[in-house]
Amino acid sequence: MGVDAIFNSFAAAFHYESIVVILGGVLLGYIVGVIPGLNRAVAIAIAIPLTFYMSAYAAIAFLIGLSKGTAAGSAVSAILLNTPGEPSSAATCLDGYPMANAGKPRKALKVGLLASVIGDLLATLLLIAVAIPFASVALKFGPYELAAILIFALVFIAGMAGGSFLKGLAAGGMGVILGTVGLDPETGTMRLAFGYAELMEGVPILPLVIGTLALAEMFVQLDEYRRNKGGSVIKLGKEADDDLSWQEFKGTLPTIFKSTGVGAFVGALPGLGPSVGAFMAYGLAMRTDKDPDSFGKGNPKGIAAAEASDNAVIPASYIPLFGLGIPGSVSAALLVGAFMIHGIQVGPLMLRDHPEMLFTLFSGMIVASVLMLAVGWFGLRLFAKVTSVPSHIVIPVVIFLCLAGIQVQGYGTFGLITVFVFAIFGYFLKKFDYSFVTFLVAFIVTPMLEMNLRQSVILSGGDIAILLDRPIALTFVIFTVLLVLHLTWSAYRQWLRKRLKAPIA
């Protein structure tokens, strides 16, 4: 791709129409983020139908802006309500709410916003630097390498995404089963469709996503409606000492940079998620600080660490997505669905087939980072008021949007039934703590995995010894076996520890 084409891609992202689309995504994301009970995955799942009539770039840019805005906005309710907008902001509560309670809510919000923007921007630049060379190498992979990498990714996510390896495998297994529904790609025979013609092309991804994520979350919120776990809303004052000075912010910069590195590392590993990154960065900041006892009592470095890492995870999770086609998080998995709706195969083939689209997306992500700062800075008081929206208003509106989105897409009665089936399924996944990440990633990558496995078997004639001539594939097969053994042993130790009710040396 020439320099002129790259320049044109960046010019397209900075066009006023693109800026308006991204701004709309960031603004909506902020509003969703500050409402307790709603989260990034729910927002993207609801918004995907809204992008159906947009261009492919506008749709993805809008959803990425929405994802970034939600991550930054969730800190508002964490600081003012002591109720995180989503789980990854729980670490922000540890120092954000005490600092706000001590009469410095504006200072806490500004520290969180600036840390969010810096972490997000640096991780986006890392994505641009790493994803292109990664995709260039991945284009040279054959079906053996891709099949081995996908199997390793599924096992890795199953082991790391949830507290139980067995539950992770079960969630992944359910995703694989649903991913094989429809016409067999080789023989053309129907599989697991039970006579429903609507399932010939597989389980529709939009009803599955909206049902298991958005509608199921609303069922959980209804179940917990009478439990008020949040604190009272803290109002923003105008006190002079409640403003962030340059010296105070400068003192948090080393923490922000370290935490961004932690978040980027966690995001690049599929399945760990922003919650892991936020708490890892918070723990690192506390252990390396001169005054660790001040953490949990309103230390701005605690807010900076949690928010920088949380927001760095999101762009970094797109590295395996654009490099290998493997979504590293729930939001990345939902973006795969949006790409599919617009007829684009996400992964290394984008570098070959849609290079302008890829570079325009990268530049659009930088625009989203800048807009995130502007929207958060000037909308501070407005977003603080959104935290007071009661659940009995939020829940019915979200349920209506879920069902309306399915109808707009033309799925009809079958789509509504599918949404409710997966809503019940997702509700029980949440209640029994099964991994959503593993389930969604397994569902999305199963068709790609099946295709590469079949090609590998055909090309090798069923001779597994061919792996000896494919060092990359063999390496990942060995890694997978070792990982399964390690996770199985860890699960057995955990079970034995509970059985004996005593630590094992």
C-alpha cells in the first residue's frame, strides 16, 4: 500500500462526516458507561442494528467510538456512586469514591479521564505499530498453522477467562456446538437445524449476541432491582482545591505509563479482559509506591492506574483480532459480527483485501481518543447527572431497544424467539459464572477452525507426522498440550484443596 493511499485513509478518517459518526459513538458510550448496570458489551450489542444502513467504515468507527466512550464513562459512576458502570471499573472505586467523598470529586473525575485518554491513545498507537507486521506474517500461514493457533487460543481463553477451567471448557464447547449449526461446508448437508430453514446459514449472530448479552443482562438487573448497592450521588462543587493542578497530574504520569503497559499486555492476550488488567495495574501501582497505605483512601495514583490499564486493554485486544482474526475480548468479538454484517472478513486478509479500510479504522481510533477527551472534559457535569437515572426507567428502555433492533433487521418472529431463548441461556451463564468470552469467541472462530482443520486433513492425507515439517504449527500443538495439562492439574489442586479444606504445599 502506497504512501498516497495511507494519506487518503487518514484524510477520510479526519473528514467531518467521520468525526460526526465517531463523536456520536463516543457520546453515546459515555452516557451508557455512567449508567450502572449497562456495560460496553450490552451497548455494542444494542447498537449493532443501528449500523446496518451505514457504510462499513462508519459502522465500525461508530462502534469503536462507543466502546471507548463506555470504558471512560464507567469511571463516573464508580467515582460518584461507588458503583462501577461495568466490572472493569471496580478498581476505580477503591480510590475514586473516597477521594470524591473527601470533597474532591472533580479532581478525581479529571484524573480518571486523563488517565483513560492517555492509556487508550498509547495502546492505539501500539496496535497500529504491531498489527500490520503481525498481519503480514499471518498472511503466510497455511491451514496447519491457523488451525493450531485457533485451537491454542480456545484452550487459552477457556483457562484464563473464568475462574474454573471446566466451566471455561463447557462454555467453549457450547460455542463450538452452536458454531457448527447449518450447512456442512463440504457436503452441504444440514447439521443441528432440527428442520428450521432459518438455521441453514447457521445461528444468526445478532439475535445470539443481543440475547446472551443485552437482554440477559436486563434479566439479571431485574432480578437485583430491589437491591440498592450504590452509595448516594456526590455532587460536583466549585471549591478551589477541587481542581486538578499540573503538578498533581504530573505525579500520576509514571503510574499511567506503567499501567498502560500492563493493560496493553493483558489486552493482547485473548480472554483476560479489562477487569484483570485494571486490578493488575492497581496492585502494581500500590506495591511500587512510596506510600502504599494511602491506596484505598483517595490516592489519585490508584484512579490513574485502574483507568489507564482499563482503557489500554480495549485497543490492545484488537491486535489478535486484526492480526489473526481471533477476538481477544467480548467487544472485539462483537466487532467481528459487525464486520460480517458488512461482508468483511476480519483478520490478516483485511491487510490484503481492504488495506484502505484498515488504515482508515486505525486513524479513526486516534480521532476517537481525542474526542473522548473533549467529550469527557466539557460534559463533566452533564454525565454526573446521568448517574441518577433510576433502574426502572433504564431496564424497559433497553429491553425495547433489543427487541426493536431484531425487528428492524427483518428477523421476524423467529428472531424474537431466538433472542428470548438466548436471553434465558445468557441469564443462566451469568448466574452460574460461565465465561461469556469463551462462549462468544468459540462460536465466532468455529467456522474458521473447522475450515482450516478440514483443509489440513485433506492436504496431509490424515498423516499427523506432517506437523514435523511445520514448526510453527507443531509449536502451538505442544503449547496446547502443555497448557491443557497445566490447567487440568490446577483444576485438580483447586478441587482437592476445597475437599480437604487445607492448603496444599
